[in-house]
Amino acid sequence: MLPRKRESGGEVVVNGEEDRRIITDSSSKKPRIEDLISFAATGNSAKASGDTYSSGGNNKDSSNNFGSNQGGYNSFISDMALGDKISGDIDEDLHSRQLAVYGRETMRKLFASNILVSGMQGLGAEIAKNLVLAGVKSVTLHDEGVVELWDLSSNFVFTEEDLGKNRALASVQKLQELNNSVIISTITSNLTKERLSDFQAVVFTDIGLEKAVEYDDYCHTHQPPIAFIKSEVRGLFGSVFCDFGPQFTVVDVDGEEPHTGIIASISNDNPALVSCVDDERLEFQDGDLVVFSEVHGMTELNDGKPRKVKNARPYSFFIEEDTTNFSPHIKGGIVTQVKQPKILNFKTLREALRDPGDFLLSDFSKFDRPPLLHLAFQALDKFISEVGRFPVAGSEEDAQKFISLVVEINNCLDEGRIGDIDQKVLRSFAFGARAVLNPMAAMFGGLVGQEVVKACSGKFHPLFQVSYCVLNDKDNVKVSFGAIDGRSYLCDRQVVLFVGNIKSSV
């Protein structure tokens, strides 16, 4: 269900890098999103011609021009968005499901978060959609490219009318329609690392490794650190890298309510044995902290002091406490888990390229895939840098060059060198590298969207730190060698990846 539009009046803001003009709407009639986009995209011409923007024809200040588009940066803010963010209230009808999962404190943190999404192809659009629906304060879209025909098959935002338009600008309207409480801005010029300080989290989906390392180093050392996420979808292969700073605090690791137990007996020993009623298994683990309450007899434990659990069993556990001189336990009592924050020390992308550590596995039957794909994505970046394009589908020459780059990177490793490189997987990777499939974008868009929420709220354990996924099990997917009758297709990206006659029959 789409968010309800608010009925209160507000103001429309258009930001330029050097210019800021505010137009107040005194009526209850709302400006159309189409009008906002049109004026935002043509701000300079409006300024030159002296045109004004009147919301509903009731604009009191007719001398205000509707903004500019200097530096390739423009944004628009709906009056509903400003009203919500200023009040700070949580719309319980709109966010009822998220409140049940995240809680009010987490939602307040999301409402204060400004997010950058760079690269508005299929994956970037999915990530931006999820963040807009989550209800963050603002989402800034960055892309310097224009919509091409085959972008339409990987991106639900674009239509044929958007061909030739900047991807970021063309994405604004449909994303704003999803949630008019979120401020959506665009950057269409070169992005400098200093600009990243405006955001709590930044996501890059279409960026070279050299630039990504530069941005991540800046985010990692910034105070406070800026959460950095780099994700790619290449055919049936995908990757995610997260760096949330040198010391990231996870306030709530699992998001669950603290576990509890009803006490049956407590021994006067060192360490003390705590036995609970056997109606329900205990969920405590070694190292957990617990507090006691409502204990009769051994009231010394009712002091609220956290005590560490050890030797946890289904219905009993020991605590690191000498209760020899405590009063004997008479009856009852409740033991409650104390949720502990967890500190994570993230590596930079520069360090992770050399030593990625433990991969988050997506397929436990293929333990050897993540290290190989770690090299493959680096080799793809090097291929594009040297050749200036993606490998051509079906080109054995390009595939062999790509494989040689993987071997070269592997041979330069001091540790973690791969002994047997699966060239069949690499050929499949090279042939489909240019394709961005919408199902893959949707899957990784959901994953990255969750990581952004974790980075902004500190709730739930984040991805630590590198993950690769492949849906191509060698012989299960056939690769199309070459173009199909030389024509340009709307679904070129699928045609590149799958057999032509199968795609044509679909």
C-alpha cells in the first residue's frame, strides 16, 4: 500500500550548489511531482527567463524564481516531506510493520539519516526504492550517465520516454511516488569525496576500484565514520562489501527480546548453579550477562548487577558468583538476559582486497567460489580500465584476456593463493559481465537496503564484511555467443546472457 498524502500545507525547496530559493505554498493544494521535476531539470532556463513557480496559483511571492541547476546538482523536497521531518513524529499507520521490527528508537535514527546512492542502473534503483520505502530522511541519487535502451530491462523506473535523459533525474518521479515523506535529491556532476561528509551512509553500484578505494579511505577516517557500501551485479554474479568504520557498535545483535527463565533453585556454591523450571528450554549461551529479580531467600542476587553465564545447559547454568555466604534460596525468581552491544572493527576496501578475511557464504556447497570471485571482480575492473569496455559476450579473446588477468592477480598474492582456478566459471563470468538482470538487482537491492538500515541504526548484525553470490552452476545456464541478428533489443541484457531462442520464446 502506498503512503497516504498529508493534508497540511508546506513549502517546496529547490537546491542548487550556489543558489537556494524557497517557495511557500499557502494553500492546501499540492504541487505535482511532474511539475517539480520539470522545473528542477530546467532551473537555469527558468532563472534566465524570469519564470516563477506557483503552487496551485496561490503563490504569495511571485518574485521568486524556481531555483537553479548549477554544478549538476538539483533537488526538490515535497511539502509533505518537510512537514514530517520537522515534526519528528512517527506515522504509525504508515510505518506500523517497521515499528514492530525495528522499534521507535531505530525508526527515529532512520528518520535522521541522509543516504547517497551512486549508480542508478538496475541495482541502484532497487536500493533507492528500498530506502525510500524504509522512510529515511533523504536519498540523494548520483549518476552522470544517460538512460540507454537496455537499461529498461533491468530497471523498473525507466520508460522509453526517458531514453537520453540523465539516469538520476529520470528516477526521481517514480521513487518520490513511493513515499512523499522522503527528500529525494540528485547529483549529475562529478562526485568529490568531500561531498560524502553530507551523508551517514553511501552506496556505490557502478564505480571503479581505484575510485572506490579513495572514497572508502575518506569514509573510514572521517569523524564520525561514514558507512561505505560497494555492491555490483554482473550477470548471474553479485558482490557486496561493507565498511562501517574502525569501531562500529552494534547495539542489538539479533533484534530479539531478552531471553528469560523462571528459577527453580540456586545453590550456595562457587560458582553457583542456577536451575530453572523445565517447561521451556533456556536460550542462554556461555558469556551472556543476566540479572536476577523477585528471588526469595537469596535476595543478594536482586541487586540488578549483571552476572556472566557459563556452562549453559537446556535447563540450568552456572554464574560467575560465589554464593557460599548468601542466604539460602527459598523459592522463585526470574533471570533475564542483558543485551550487550558488540564492537566490530571493519577493514578498509584497500585492506580487504589483499586480505578479505572470512566470506559470508551464500552456498555452503561451494566453499571455493568466494575466493575465486574475489579475484574475478578485481580482474573485471582491470579489464575495463585497460580495454575501456566490458568483455564481449561470446568473445573467446576477451574471455582469455580476462582469465589471464585473474591468474596474474592470483600470482601476486602472498597468502590465500588459489591453486586450481576454475576457468569455466570465469568464462561464464566474462560472457555475462555486462548484463544486469532485474531479479539479481532486486535480490541484492534488498540485501544492501538492509545493510544501510543496520549502518544507520546499529540494530542487527551487519554483513561482515565481504559476500559473493553466484546463481550459475556451470552447466545449468547456457551462454549466448554473440549478438542476435544485429538488432537492438529492449531485453539485450537477457539476450546476452541466455540462449537466444529461449529468450525469444519467452
